[in-house]
Amino acid sequence: MHILNSNMRSVSFGQYYPAKSFVHSMDPRAKLILTIAFIVAVFFCSSFFAFGLLFLFLLISILASKIKIRLLLRSIRGIIYLIIFTAILNLFFYGDENANVYFSWWIFTVTDKSLIITIQMALRLLFLIIGTSVLTLTTTPIRLTDGIESLLKPLKLIRFPVHELALIMSIALRFIPTLMDETDRIIKAQKARGADFESGNIFKRARALIPILIPLLISAFRRADELADAMDSRCYKGSKGRTKMKRLKFSLNDLIGVLFFINVFFIILIDKFVFLAEITPIF
């Protein structure tokens, strides 16, 4: 029970952290582009030098956003078991005949290359979660919706429902913390009625979650129905005829952030090509 409650409180994805900072003042379109480029750069990293550059970029972004470190650590806690699982798979089951064996027993083998792959995989997962958390913590759902809609505006030429897609994504992000709070309340209510979430094997614990899932689904559908009624009563008809109270504008902060990351990404690309040249045999 304590573990379930702590997991509910550890979710920071989708939450907004209000502050006056360099990152908060950036245009949401620039932050979305930088986040996508950052995700691409994470998978381009092939050496610890490249990971060090990305870590430096993340550190500067966190300091410039004035986000509390504990909020980012809460987002990492949610995937700690995934990191451990992937680390075990890569550490013991990564095969390479040319690698130096450090440990071998039965079907488990630890080599120098498997150790490097394990560390890099863990760093990739950590960087992905922290990078996307910085985006959601420094951007309100409304501005995030406006940024997504603006970036996807060229798709309107093929009659793609850009505004509706951006609205759906914004509502989904907005309701993540709401559903987490609702889940926490349901767990406390079920515990007060004598529900046991800790004893028994894994199948018994899974069955014990049914009294949580059913009220949660009912609550989610009820909230969706209420939101639909509220939008309908306000004569919402999609993007047709809608205007913006605040128009998005690129500023000097956006230019500085983009130029800084372009330099980081360029160095990572050079490091990637050098790494490929070293491992590619010359015929």
C-alpha cells in the first residue's frame, strides 16, 4: 500500500512548475523542436564523451529553468524498475565473440562490451525521461497545445485535423496528474474498507487491483463526459473561426537555446562519424 501511494506521488510528468526563468520564457515551438532534437541526439550518442555533452546540456537547461531537482528525481523513480530490467538483459545476455569476458556462469556472461552497452542504455533512458520532464514542467498545457498546433499547421493542406490532435494531447497531459490524484484517493478509500494490496502472490495482488481500476475507469469516463458537455455548452466547434488571445513569437532566448543545442548536436554527429569510421573495416 505504501509503495502504491509513493508511486502515485512520484509522477511528475504532465505537471507544470511555475517559475520565472530562461526556459519558461522560451517559445513552446522552440522547446518542442529542441526536445525532439534532443531525443534524436540521445540515440546518436556512441561514446561517453557524447553522453557527457548531453549531460552538460541537460544540466544547463535544468539550472536555467530553476526546476527543483527533487521533481526530476520523482520522474526517474517511476522508471527505475524498467532501467534495472533492461540493464540485466544487456549485462548478462549481450553476445560478442571479440569481447573480453569478465564473468561467466551457466547462461550468464559479463563482458566489457556488455558493461558499456548497459551503462549507455541506462543513460539513454534517464536522459529521455529527464529531457521530456523539463519540457512539461516548464510549459503549460495551453502553450504546449498552441506549439504543437503551430508546428503541425502545414498538415492542414491535406485536411489533417491539427487543432483536434493538439487538443487531445493537451487534455491527456492535463489529466495525468488528475488521474494520479484520483487513483491515490481510491486506494485510500479501498484500504479504509479493508482491502489488502500487499499480501499474497503476484496473481492475488493483481486481483486486488480490480477494486481500484473499475472506479478509476468510471471516474475517467465521467470526467470525459463532463468535459464534453462543458465544451458543447460553450459552442465549441473545433478550429473553425477560432482566434488566439496570445500569439506565439520567437524571441532572443529561443535563438540562444537553438544555437547552443545545434553546436552540441554537431559535435555529437562528428563523434558518431568518427566512431563509425573506427569500427568499419577498410577493404
